[in-house]
Amino acid sequence: MSTTPEQLLTPAEVAALFRVDPKTVTRWANAGRLTSVRTLGGHRRFREAEVRALLEGAIPAQRPSAE
């Protein structure tokens, strides 16, 4: 059985997909909208499958309610 390693994206790569600034991606991670993992060097990486699902609308974006 062959297992392929999980594809991880940098904040810049995620930002390019969503057409936002990389700092916005970091804010989304801090707010819990995206799950991130940390490298041994402390850098954030995002699971490509989760990012693609969010882009395709399979995962609803969590937006704060305006009250």
C-alpha cells in the first residue's frame, strides 16, 4: 500500500488562490476559519484538500454575524 504525503500550501499560495493578502490568510487561521499546521521552523502550512474544499464551497465559510 502506497501512501502519498499530504500536500501543504504556504500562506502565499493560499492567498493567491483566494486573491487576498497573505496576512488575511493568517488572520483566517487565527480566527479558526482555516486549519493550519506548523513546520519544525514554526511556519504555517495549510492542507490543500481543505483549502480546495473551501474554495469549492464544500465547507461553509464561517462569518461573524452582524448584530
